[in-house]
Amino acid sequence: MEPATVLSICIAVALIAITGFSIYTAFGPPSKELNDPFDDHED
């Protein structure tokens, strides 16, 4: 394979992995530990 192809595949895999981890953190079981700063300052 050409180096440019390998580099673009690595960048695409890293981007998909980061996106998947972000979605898991936002909507999966770890989201129970997240707090909303706007809810802390309601009147």
C-alpha cells in the first residue's frame, strides 16, 4: 500500500474511534456521572 493510503486509513479509523467514544460517553452508562452546570444554578 502507498503511504498516503495508510495515513488516510489511520486518520479515518482514529476519527471514527473518537466519535464512537464520545457518543458512548454522552449517551451510554458513563452519562449518569455527568452533571449539567445549568441545573446547578437554577433559581
